[in-house]
Amino acid sequence: MAHDFQGPMIRVVDLVTYYGERRILNHVNLEVHTGETMVILGGSGTGKSTLLRHLIRLEKPTSGHIYLKDHDLCCMPEERFNLLRPKMGMLFQSAALFNSMTIEDNVALPLRELTRLEDSTIRIMTRIKLELVGLNGFEHYMPSQLSGGMRKRAGLARALAMDPEILLFDEPSAGLDPITAAGIDALILKLKLAFRLAIVVVTHEMASAFMIADRIAVMDRGEVIALGTPEEIRASQHPRVVQFVNRVPEGEPEDVQAYLRTLTESDPH
């Protein structure tokens, strides 16, 4: 996968989105570079999944811009975006596999829909992708015959089918046990090293975020309230970041430091 472009692979500029009277995204700015894993971290309802849907143009903002390289996704006609779409692979939270198709046919679908390759070539490419995600030998299984973690891997193989430059994940650990979730994290790291992709992962799973991220954007109430390396996020003094990272129950942010002190004082160790 060749990457000649020197600027950010994704650039979000002053993005604002309203649902009716309710503001969901509030002047979000973000850049993601090739070879970087950006984790968007936050609780439920903070706008992180909405931002992800904007990146693949499932939703359009009220104002602002999203650039894929130097292409403004918010302003281009649908036909032009369809030419760029294969550069973006997406793993949805549910894996979004077609239950009536085998795993091999699910993964092959983008290649059959978007290319004119021979079926024998498509079959080879599909098997390579399945092997990459650890599903070699499961080509003829149906989605219902796979575990949750294996379905996610199959969805990931499909997201990789067109050799994208950008890979997007919506809550990849959701619904998985800790060991299976750790396997997905390891796979994300492996893919980044193998292909130098720009990766965006939306999650609320703290362990996963700090394991895979080069940088973390913490969102709260539609805003990016902190942005930095995992170490910088851990050291943040922003009350809402402290509250989220330390799993402090909901309350007034001013109470966060006091709450943490009481935990420390009551710890017998």
C-alpha cells in the first residue's frame, strides 16, 4: 500500500452537528496521520460514534469540514465520494456480516461489487485477508457458526478487502470477553505495523485504548477535551478526563479530586 501524500490522512476542521435543537458535535478539530492509531475515547453519548459516522459520510455535519488527504468529504458529490470510499475500511460494532452468506462470500463482496477481477483472483485475495485475521480454514462457515470474536475478525477481513489506507473501528471490544478483546487489540497493532494504515478506533474501553493508541482524543459532550499520547492523557488534570480515566462515578467534576483522595486514604495498601 503506497502512501505518497505527506499531510494528515484525515483532517477534521471545526465540525459542528445538530440533531434538531440538540448540539451533538461542538467545533471538533482532529488530525490523523498515516501509520498512526488515533483512539477516540469517551463515555456513552459523548459524540464519538457520531464523529466516526461523519468520517465515512453516513451523516453530514451542520458545518465544518472533513478532509481525506486534500479531498473535502463534506462538499463533494456522492459519485465522487464513491471513488474514495474504497480507501476507507470500516469494522462496525456488530461486524455487520450478511447472515445468508459464507464468511468467504462476505469478505469477497466488496471485490465483487467494486472491481472487475476474475473470481479466482478474488478467491485468492479473500483467503489472504482471512489468513491475516486468523480465520484460515473458516471460509465456508456461516456467521451464525462463529463466536463473537471470530465474527469481528471476519468483519475486519472484509474491511481490509480493498486494501484501504484508512481503517475505522466502532467499539471493536464491545460484547467480547477480556481475552478475546485483547486478541482484537493485538490484531489492530499487527495491521498497523504491517500496512502503515491510518487507524481510528472509537471505544470506551480504557485498557484497550491505552494498549493500541499512539494518540488519544477524549470526548465529552460533543467536544474534544483532551488530546495527546496515552501518557499525556493519564497525566491530564482536566476534571472530566480524571473522572473518566479513574472510573469515578458521575458527579460534580469539582468533587473528583476529593473522591480520589478518599479512595487513596481508605486503601489499606
